[in-house]
Amino acid sequence: MLQVLGTSWALLLGLMLLMLGNGLQGTLLGVRGEIEGFSTFEMSLVMSAYFAGFLGGSRLAPEMIRRVGHVRVFAALGSFISAVLILYPAYPNPWAWSIERVIIGFCFSGVYVTAESWLNNAASNENRGKSLALYMIVQVLGIMAAQGILLLGDPAGFILFIVPSILVSISFAPILLSISPTPAFETTRPMSLKELFQTSPLSLVGVFLVGGAFSAQFGMAAVFGTQAGLTLPQISLFITMFYLGAVLSLFPLGWLSDRMDRRLLIAIEAIIGGVGAGIGWMLGESYVALLVAALFIGGMTNPLYSLLLAYLNDLLEHDQMAAGSAGMMFVNGLGAIGGPILTGYAMTLAGPGGFFLFIAVLLLATAGYAFYRMTQRPSVASEDTGAYAPVFMSSTPVAVEAAQEWAYEVAEEAAAEESET
């Protein structure tokens, strides 16, 4: 791990600064929207717009890189991010914010594709797993630290919008000064939805539902906090708990997934997350209950994505995995676009508690469908399953394919060692 940090520290530092900027702007908009008097529906559109842009960027950025190169794409998209962050307070209008969120989602996705390709290129087969682990740790730490920065200024002013713009601008320096351009890569054609469904109905349906649950917490948690009357420090800690839960549970649940029927673990995780959301819905007047709910929801939704992807890979040949992951990311993105909008609708009907109610419905539906699928197909033998590759739903196809390649190599090495003994 120290060796990877020693060779990639500048790139990881730049990524940390990017995550600080992205994590801060997402929460800040939820708080500022309440100050500006935006309705719940308007804020749901603003938050949903980011995921629409992110999905578009993840599909178009590789082609942009192939045409003009990594450095130009990274610098151009990063400049747009800095500009949009400053534009938010200059014209606080929900429709303008929605357009700007599409732009910033597209740009962040493209920046992540570029940075992840550099990181993957710098890693070797021997340390790729550690490199991915460090990358995920940096992602979570950046978003969690951003919630603390929120407390350093007034959300009604300009300073907190200027800070993420500065952080993103500074992030260019360690990244661009420490790497060399990598060869352009081709996009992987995703599997059709029909092929995905025929291969694994659970993976397709599950990743769509989990995408909605993740985007609801990522996009609407701050909106919930303001409507529930939480103070700024309380909102900051509340959102931090989602990501703390993710980092605490991702690897332990991955260990379990290699030792039991993954469909059963998917169902158990979804039930735990759904129960956590139920706690928030029923006991939302207690701030401690809100923190517990956030910890359980965040601790289950991110690992669910990795687990659904791992289960799909158990049913695919190695040369199909990249296409399968690309298709899964597309379906996940579609679910993510709808998540904030439907959450906003639920909050309009049921009050702030609709935030938790919507997430509970999605996660419990995932559990129910997993139990149903267990009656339709026998489990995959443990010796025929691949290794679990932990990835976050905010990762781009570059990181996902790198994680899958690492997981496949681990499984191959384990099989070779077992055959020798």
C-alpha cells in the first residue's frame, strides 16, 4: 500500500481535491436552495440533472479522449467545473441550476474517466487491487471532509461556492505535473438490456433500483435536512454518516460475498438498508435515529452495487465482463436520474419523511426480488464464482473494468493454487 501511495500520491491528492469540490457543491446546493425558496420539486430536478450529465459524460468522455488526448480533456472539463461552481450563486434560479448541474455532472464524469485511466495505467497487476482500494478511500475521505468545509462559511453568501472552485482548480496541478498522457482507449459497447436481463434479471433490476436509492441519498439528503429543520452542523454530520457507513462495510461484505450465495447476501443487505430507512422514517424526530439510519443506508447501498456486478460476472465469460459492466452502469445511471425526482415527489406527498420512505421501498423491493430469483435458478457453486471487486456507484467504466480485471486475476490465481494442492 505504501509503495502505491509513493508512486501515485500526487494523482491521489488531485483526486482528493476534486472529491472535496464535488462533495461540497452537492450539499451546498441543497442548503442554498432552501434559502432561495426553491420548492422540493424544483430541487429534485436540480439534483437529478447531475446524474443525467454524469451518465452522458461516462459514455462520451472516452471518445473525447481518443480524439484530443487526456490532458486537453482534463484541463477543458476542469475549467468548466470551476466556472459553473462560481455561476451558481451569481444567478440562483432552479432552471439555470439544472442546466449547470447537467454540465457539471458531465464534466466531473469526464474528469474522473481521465484521472482513473491515469491511475490504472500507473498500476501493475501486482498492486492494482491496492491502487483501487486507495482510490476508493480517497473518494470517501474527500466527500466526508467536504461536509466539514461546509461549516466554515455562510451558505447564503459566495465564499462557499468559491472554495470548491479553487479546490478543483488546484487539483489540476498535482495531476498534470506528475503524469504523462496514456494511450487513448476505445469505449466498450454495452450489452443490450435484453441480453442483460436474460443473463441475470436480478442484476439488471437490482442495479436500477439501487441506483435510484443511491442518487436519492446523494442528491436529496441535504434537501431533507433543511426541510426537517436540521442545523448546518447537523446536516453536515448526517450526510457524513452515509459515506462512513459505505467505507466501513464495503470490504467486510465483500469478504462474505465470496463465501455464500450472493443472492442471499443481496437480499440481506437490502433488508438491512430498508430497515435503516424505516428507522429514519418512523423515528425522524430523533437526530440520533437519523444518524443511525444514514449509517445503515450508506453502509448497504454502495456494497449492493458491487455485489450485483459480481453476481452478473459469475454468469458471464471473461471476455463478456466489460460489456456487461458497461450495460450495468447505463441501467444504474437511468435509475439514478429518476431517484431525486421521485424522492422529491414522495417528500411533497409525505413531508420530509418521504425521503426515507422512498429509499425503504426501493431497497425492500430489491430484497423481495432477490428472494424470488432464488426460487427460479440454482445458486452458483462457490468454486465457480469470481472474486468480489469493490467499486462505488460514482466510479466510471475505467475504474469498474480495472476492478473486474483485478478480481478475475485474483480468482484465476486462487484456482491455480487450488489445483496445485
